[in-house]
Amino acid sequence: MDKTQQAGIYFPQILIPEKKVNKQKWSVIACDQFTSNEDFWIKTQRIVGGAPSTFHIIVPEAYIDMQDVPERIAHAKQTMRNYIEDGVLVCLPEGVILTERETPNGTRVGLVLAIDLEQYDTDFTKMPLIRASEETVSERIPIRVALRQDAVIECPHAVLLINDPADTVLGPVYEAKERLAKIYSTSLMQDGGHIEGWFVEDKDILEGLTDSLIALERKAKDNMLFAVGDGNHSLASAKQIWETKKASMDNEELETSPLRYALVEVVNLYDHGVNVYPIHRVLFNVDVPGALRSLVGILNKTGQEAHMMYTRGTKGNAKPGTQAIRFESKMSKGYIEIGKPRHELVIKTLTDALDKLCKEMPRAKVDYIHGDDEFRTLAQEHASLGFVMEPVAKENLFNMVIKYGVLPRKSFSLGAAMEKRYYYECRLLVDADNAGDEDQGGEQAEHEGIAGESEQRYDRPEEEQYVQPEYIEDDETKFVEQEDTSGSRARRGRREKKARRKRDKE
């Protein structure tokens, strides 16, 4: 086992949008945000129009219940192939990307690299190096699996945390920032802040990074080097596909298959820009008084001695040994006091009770809401009942995952809604020679954008390795909310060129 395998990582060839792509339109927020706010995604679509964008290669979960989800997935996969064929994406040499993200609530530093799915697991009893932190929402897995299945690229929003108070891993890389090539710098749409990226390919820096991860792993409790901060569903889906595909692979394929790895961003839990917030619950399509009575009844049937208290606010201080579940709706506020809770975590008590309630009330639907403002807006709607969750102290997060195995689904949020990761970098999930093959569902691709032309576009100086490429600028192009057909014109031009070459050969 080499050092990178020991650290559970891999230095991939990362894809980034080529210089002519409007970077503000390219980068959109993670698909699992604003799941009950379709207007947010409608505005995103207006901003993007027909321009090359990660919006066109994802499926926002706001649309998860719509009948056209299969068509959306098919469109996303075809668009991925188009972006490879049309040279929209540039392939960097092997390395990682150092990121610096400015948000309304702080600035955080990260490293984009690949992790080994062989060392990731949702089963904590196996003591995996890369640990799932939360249970998943079962209905959100199939859409992720379907989108990744036979896709030619991945474009991740997963964020992995390391427990590194002394900043031994990311700190040295960040200190070398001035010697690195800046490869992007752009503002992010819809109040997402600003992000910059520097390409890291220096062998000494990469070896130092690997060594520092191994040193951190040796001190890690329960063999947990990484905890998933965001993207539990995406990594669980990637793992599911890998476990299925590897069954038919030979030894060489098992080592080299792109499906064995997943692109992520690694962030230090103790970064000052890393904030941990609660994820609230909103129960839709219910008669609020009836739902509250049923919830109390469910808790009492399990001997937890629940009592409902209406108040002017949702504040309710639990007595020692008890728990308080705070709620609010359009007409009422209060809390449910639980005298004999069966679980130490309030969120586990509520999750189990809501699961049973939804079985009794088939029309009821639970959604998981990031951000207090978004929560209160939804909780005030007719036939909605909101439950206010308490924050998790970030310094306790790793110990909680170790103690409870995995936390209940949606236990915490790494940042508020607009602090969530925006899609930007991509990675091939197939060999470069097969990126556009017909068996992937598209026409045979012209591979200049991946194998040859891409490295020429990444303008690395021959003599001075660490000089910012001239074409990288702060992309401050203003948004134009209309359809941009430049991508379609580029595709037509390339296909006409291919057709002419084919005729010439004949």
C-alpha cells in the first residue's frame, strides 16, 4: 500500500471549465438545497439560460417528486457528454486544487481531491477511515444513483471534514499559495459569495500533504480520519455503484477504475470559516393540532411521558433528564416536553416519532430545511408544522459520530444554505478514450478536449512552474437572465467539422 492509499486519497486529473465559459453561470449551489423552494431553482435556471453550467448536469432535489425526473437525468447525462465533446471542460494534470471560499459568514479553505471508496463506508462497525456522519434519507438515494450510473463525469458537492486543531494538513498548502497557479476566481450567483482556486501539482507539496494526513490518522480516534460534512447521499450512491461494478472487474481494473474514487473537498473542522448549524424539520400536508396530538400519542405509547405546552415563543428549557422538542406553525408555538426519553439525542427522538407519524398519515411529508429564515417562511404556511432543531457544537462533532456510529439523518448543516458548496470542478468517471462512446448513450466523442487540447489550454509556463496563467481572471461578468445559445453553436460547429473529416476520409 502506497502513502496515498494509506491516507485514503488519490490525486486525480480534475476538469475545470475552459477560459471562455462564464464562470458565474457555470457554478451553481448543491442540488440538495432549497428543496421546498422551487422559485430559487427557477431563478437559477433564468440566470443560467442555455450557457454551459453545472445546473445542466445535476437534478435539483426540489424536482425529486416530479414525473419528468427520468428525462431530467437523461438530459444531464447527455449534457455531460456534450461538454466533453465540445471542449467545455479542460483536463488538468494530476494534482489537487486549493480553494478559498468567501461567504457572508466567513472565509474557509479547502482542498479538492479524490478519496478511495474502498476506505469509505456507512457501516461504522467496520471502523472505516472515511466515515459517514449521518443516516441517509432513503428516497433521495435512487436519483443520485441513477444520475451517476454510466455517467461520463462527476461534479461533486461533497465536503469531508478532518479533525485538525493545529492545521497541519491544509495550513502548509495554503502557505504556499503565492507560488501556486491560480486557475479560477469568480463570484457565485444568488449571494453565494466568492471562490478562488489554485492548482497544486508540486510533488513536494503533495507528498507533504499525504504525510500530514497519515500523521493525523495515527492520532485519530476509532480510525476515523475523515467525517462526511456534506454529501452523505452522494457518497453513499457512489459507493453503491462501485460495489456493484467491482464484482465483475479483474485485479487491474479494481486498482485503476475511475469508479473506485470520488471527488470531494476536504476542509478542516477548526477552520474559522466552518460553521455548523441545525437542520430544521417542516411537516407538510397536515392538520396541525391533530398532528401534534398524534405525535404526543406516539411518544407516550413508547413510555416516554410526553406533554405538549403552548407558549408565546418556541423557547422551552428542558429539565434535567428531560427533552424539549420545539415547534411552531402559522397559528401556534410551543414545545413537547419528554419526561423519559429513550435516546440521548433530541433529534433521534423526533426522527423516530416523525417516521411513525408519516406512516399513520400517508399525505404528510417531512422536509429538511437549512436556514432559520427559510424555515420560518415554510412553517408559517397553511397545513405546515415546523420543528426547531438545536445546533451541534462543532468541536463535539467527531466524538458524536464515534459515540453514536452515525447520527440521525440531517442532524447538522455544514454552513447556512448560501454557504453550501457550489459545483465547479469535475472528474471523468470513464477512461478518457471512452468518454463519448456510444455505449455511454451518446455519439462517438472527439477527444481533443480531454486528452490533448485541454492540457494546452491550461497554460502552464515551461520555465517557471508556479506562475498564474495569463487567461485566469476574476470572472465578474454580470448576469444576463436570458438564454445563451453559444454552447449550442459550438456543438454544431464541432459536429460539422467532424462530418467534413468523415467525408474527406471516404
